[in-house]
Amino acid sequence: MKRWLQEKLTKKPLHQSDFTKDISTKPRTSRKLSDAIEVRTSSSIDQQGQSPSICDLPDDILLLILRYLSPADETFYSFPRVCRRFRNVSCQLSHYGHRSTIKIGPEDTISFKLFTTLMKEFANHIQTVDFSGCDDVTDQVIHTVAKTCRHLKQLYLTGCGQLTNVGLKVVARYLHELESLDVSLCPWITASGIFLVVTSVGRSLKKLHMNNCLGMRSCGLIAFSLGKYCPKLTHLTLAWTPEFGLQPPAVQLNLIKFSTRCHRVEYMDISYNECHTLDLAELEHNCPRLKHLKAHHVFKDNSLTSLRNGFLQLTRLDLTDNWRLADRGLSLIVEHCPLLMELILTRCYDLRGRGIVLTISSCENLRSLKVNFCFYMDEKALEWVGTMSKSLTHMDVSHNVNISPITLRNISEVRKSHKRAPVEIITGGCPKITRSSSRFK
């Protein structure tokens, strides 16, 4: 007791300066109004026993989150089952609901059960299904899609190696609103399967792609069925790629039967298919709306004499690998193509220059010209094309043995003197042009 009293009596009393010193040494912290609001809201949440959740997010944020979900994710089809609000949000989903597109690639891992559930959940919204590159897609998968999504308009099956005519039979039975079908690189698809499709859904079919189909050997039947049952057809591709074999399976393409009733065709690819003289003449007469023609290794110079009026609406012409096409044949094709804007003549070895000059004279709107790998194209003809063409902006003369820096310099000087737009000339592989000057403007 005595010791405690002695300590109290001997203890130094506190002065006011001590308090001010302590206050001045402490760091001063400033608080904003937003900090106070956050503290207040967090304290109120703690008092009520609640915490923030995904339900507090607005619909726009939920839609933004759902856009990054893949159909292979279980969250994608489980989300609309949470509540009525989430279901309404999923129906407005811009990536899979509003755009109505389901795209499953070869790298996506998705079970058949999940795929079936996905089809049922979005059956009323799906209009496009893309299985491109999926070699494990079978006729059973196509049966699920066709039977569930009756309003499907676009079906892409490129590279589906297990697809047969049975799957196309299901498509013909259920998808009566189909507008676009792609069965390229499907080796088991034959003419009979395509015939079933066009006889059932041909009235609405607008695009049909059948490139590199090994089973397409009876082209006469295909051409006739398309012309009779597909009056709205605008896009047709029946091409063959040389990498799959030297001899194309579709050795004869009867354009007379095809073009008789398909008057709305705008895009056509008949590469590596043999065509008769009368076929091309009928195509010219019966397809006045043709805008893009792709015909690799098709024409011969002596097979174009029957052309009369030309393709008046043609804007893009690709004649790559027409080795037997000379200047006379080229002039017959482009003589009556006033709207032509792009001309591709890659590896047309017999061209010398006269046909190019006539092309520039007939096609005043030409903007792009590719004559790469035309080894012996005349230098004077190329110079005339580069200087006299008013609309030309791109010219590819790669691997030409005649063109020289003098030609390029003359083209540049003449265009500047006439105040015309510069032309980009690609001269890669030309032996007279150095590597540092492979591009001229």
C-alpha cells in the first residue's frame, strides 16, 4: 500500500503540451464522401445479414457475362433454370439468342447429353448451326438438330467426314425453311442425297456449297434438279481442289440444265470442272445477275467463240490456272464486262499482253489486276496497263521475266503527270527487280 501511494505521488503530472504533441505526430487521414457511403452500406449489409450476389447485377451486365460462355460449358444452359428473370435474360442473349447462332468447333468438348439439352433450351431461337471441321458429327447429331430446330436457316457441315445421305434425308424431312447448306469435304455425300434436299427445301434454298465431295460424280442429275427445284438459288460452289487428286470427280458439269431456271445466281465456283462451249454461252444468257465467277482450270481458248453479250453484271472474275487460255479467249470473256473491278489471271501461261490491253480498254472500273506467274507477259503491255488505267490501284506482276525498273519508273511518272492515284505494283520474284524494290507506288 505504501509502495502504491509513493508511486502515485512521485509520478509526473501530464501537461497540455503532451496532448498536442501526440496529436501532431499522428498521420492525418482524410475521408471522402464515397468512403463514408461504402462504410455505411457495408455496415447496413452486415446488420441485415446479407451479402452482394449476381442477382444484384443489371440485365445488361448479365448479358455481357453470358457472351463469354461457350455452349460446351454447363453454366450456359443451367443459367436460365435459376429463375424467371435469368430465363428472360438468356432469351435476350445477343451471342446465342439474338443472333441465333450455335458454333461448335473441333476443339470444343461437349457431350451428346449437353448438346441435346442445349438444342431444347434454345430451339425457338437457333437459326444457324455450324459444325465446320467436326469429323465426329454423325447422322444422329444431324437428326437431333433437324428434329429440334425446325426453323433452322443455315447449316454448315464442312469437313464432317461421317455424314452420309441418311443425314441429308433427315434435313430434307424437317428443315423446310433452310436457306444455306454447306456439305463441302463430306466424302459420303452423293448426288442422290443432294437430290433429296433440293426436292424438299429447294423453294427456300439460296446457298449450296458442295466443294470437294468425292461422291459427286453424276453432275447431270445435280444440274437438272437445281434448275428445277431451286429458283431462288444465288450461291453455288461445285469446285474441286487439286490437292485431293489430279482428276476431279465431277468430270462434266452441265451448265445448260443448271442455268435454265436459276436466273438469280450471283456467285458461282466451278473450278476444275470441264465445260462445253454451249454451256458457257447458256450461262452467259441465263444468268444476267452473275457478279462473281470463279473458274480455275476450266476454259480453253478455242471454247469461247460462242460468247455473245458477255456478263454485264460481273464485278469479280477469277481465272486462275487456265493454262490453255490465251489473249483471244480473255478478250472474248471481258469484252462486255463494264462493271468488272477485279481480275485474277494467276498462272495463265499463254497470256502475252494483248488480252490485258483489251481488258483495260473494255473495263474502265478495273481496280485490281493479278497476272502473277505469267512468266512471259509483255513489258510494254504491262506499262500501258499501268499508265492508261484510271481506276487501277493494285497490280501483281510477280515472277515475270520481262518487267524492269524502267517500266515501273515510267508508270509512276506518267500517273503523277496525269494526277492519277498511285498504283501498288508487286514484283516479287522478278529477276530484273532487286529485292529492296519489290513494291512500288
